[in-house]
Amino acid sequence: MGGKTAQVFLRRMGVDTLVFASDTIRALVREGVVDKSPSSKKDWAALQEAIETWQMQSNRSLNEISQILSLSVG
């Protein structure tokens, strides 16, 4: 398994994980975290920092943050 298949599988198995759906990526771009789908170390570091910050501020799980981002796009 790779890519989104593994992410969705882990989520359905109860693992707290992000799913990088196209809406999630668009929300991350809108928020200025990345310019495009994360591919470089710099992109992944920026993404990790943003997610950790949002987790500390909101006390929400990775699943919830991922879904909120995705649903905020529409």
C-alpha cells in the first residue's frame, strides 16, 4: 500500500493519522503552510510545524485536524 490508500487504511484501523486528500492540500495552501502538495523536506517540516501548533492550540487529534482542513474547503 502506498499514498492515500495507506493513510485511509490506518485511519480506518483507528490510528490517529492525517489524510492528504486534495481538499486538505488546498486548505494547507490557503493557510500558507505549503505552496503545493508537500514533496520536499522543507515542505514536510513546515507541515509538521503547523500541525503540531494546531494540535497544541486546539487539543484535537490528527484525524480531526485533517477532517477540519478538508471540510473547510468545501
